[in-house]
Amino acid sequence: MSNYSTASSHLTARSSCRGVPTVCWCGGEITTFTSKTKDNPYRRFYRCVMGVKEKTEDHLFQWVDEALLEEIRMVELEHNRLIEEVKDLKKSVMDNMEFQNVMQIKVKEEIKASIEKELIGAKEKMQNLGREMVKSTMTKVGVVVVVVGTVAWLCGKLI
């Protein structure tokens, strides 16, 4: 918090301000003035316009250099906080990407295993179907041979 002049050291908490002030506690406009005192010659300060008109000390007063330093410190703190937040977000994104990559590899392996299992099953079905076709064909050939043999035998008996 900024140090105030000795003349304004009795200010209440409602008139204190952090950083560069924009309005007084009363809602009054803030403007800058230049000190003409012996202790602070040509030193600039912020002052509530209403306080100047009323000539009262319970409105905002703040040295410009102190307000700017405090503002810079506040911005620096916020900047550092944002840097940490970005670092945390970056780490979170990288961790998430790593997890996604691991899951992608796992899913690929599961799909590959499933396809291989289905292919083995299809191959076995094809082999079984082939055996059944061979059996069926052999049975038909056998029946044809028997029929042809019987017809030939009957023809041989008749002739």
C-alpha cells in the first residue's frame, strides 16, 4: 500500500487505494496535481477533485510515483501468476496428450487383436466349409459312381 503525505496520514481506510487510482471512494473524479511544498517540490500526486473543492483531507490523495510503483508490482505479480498458470496448463495439456497417445496405442492393439481373432475364426470357418464341400462333393461323386456302375451292370446284364 502506498505511503501518504503526513498531512494526509489521518485518512480512513475508505480513501486508501492500490496502484493507480481511477476514482475516489466518493465516486469523484481523480486528477493529478504538482506539489509546491518545501518537503516535496514538484512531486506529482493524485487527488480527488471533490476533495480539492471541499478542501477536506478524507478524499483520495496518492503520490504518482508510489502509485505507479505499486501498479507495476501488481502487474508483475499478475504476470508471474499468469506465467505459472500457463506452465500448469501446458503441463496439463502435455500430460493429456501423453495419456491420449497411450490410449491410442492401446486401442490400436485391441483392434488389431480383435481383427486377428476374427480372421482366425473366419479362416477356421472357411476350412470347415472347404472340408464340408469336399465331403459333399465326394459323396456326390460316390453316388454318381454307384449309379453309373449300377447302370453299367444293368446294361451288361441286359446285353
